[in-house]
Amino acid sequence: MGKTQLVLDAAGVIMTNIPASYWKSLADQAGVTVDELVSYFQTELKVPLWTGKISEPEFWERIKKRYPSVDLAQTRAELLAGLRLLPTAERLSEWSRRFDLHLLSNHRTEWLLDVLRPVLNCFVTVTVSNEAGMCKPFPEIFALVQSKLPPGAPIVYVDDQEKNLKPAREIGWKTILADEEGTWVGKVEEL
């Protein structure tokens, strides 16, 4: 059977998601509502950004073109300052002795890796969507990660979004929803 493979999402699991305060600050600079800004991100920027179809500079250029009043240096600095490790990251060293740890994240390496640098050595593999050219919840990215894992080993996947758990379950992975209260940590500890 083999050692359990524990696949973890990054944002919302071991580090913060992009904070609401960031979206508010950016919306204020742009002179629009948070809902309008987030809708623009979700419908036009998210998938191309996460899949690497546009580069990080292209992402900021599109923001500036749509919202000329935005100070790109300030907003990028605010974004990076809002990303930090969650307390669960302190468990990774211990978990890496009990499981093979793998990271699977919809993100940008430019934003993610500096935050995760203190714990990157705990992971056997790291799959970031912008480098993979695909993102969750599309099944292809789960197949890519599975191809990196030992055949036949049990796989447990933790994500903070239910929509990302469904394709993992469909290929036979056990899944755990990372809730904000942190009860998911106990489920990992029980494995």
C-alpha cells in the first residue's frame, strides 16, 4: 500500500487567501465597488492568471488599463504583505515525517513561493497552477499531480473550496474540506 500521500492546497490551508482588505483597498483606488472589482477578476482575469496564460506583469497592465487610477507598485506591495503563513504551517514538519506532503495550488509562483519558503522543504512535490498551465477544479491538474505520486499509495487531499474536492474524489482521492475553524487539522491528525 505505501505511505499516505497528503496533498495540500496553499491558500486557505497553510497560508492566507488574498485578504478582503486588499480587495477593498484596490476597489477604493479604482473608484469601484469591491463586488465589481472581484467580478472583473473572477470573469476575466482569474483563469488566465492562474494558468499562466497571462504573466504577472500582464495582469497588472490589465488592472491599470481598466482602472487607470490604481497605483500598481502600492497595490502589488499590499497584496504581497497580506499573504502569510497560517498557524497550520507549523505542523508541516511533523506531518512530513508521517506522510509524503505535496502542494497543489491555484496561484502565482511570484506571490506564493516567498511566503512558503520557510516550509517548502517539507514538500516532496510542488504544483502551482501558473507553471502547470492548468488550474483547479479542472481534472487535468489532479491527473498531473497523481502522475507524480507513488502508484497505489493512499492519497488525501485538503482544500478550502468544495468545488476543488469533487474532481479529486472522482479519481479516488480521500478529501478533507479545510474549514476556517480548523477542525480539518484534527482529521489529518487522525489519519
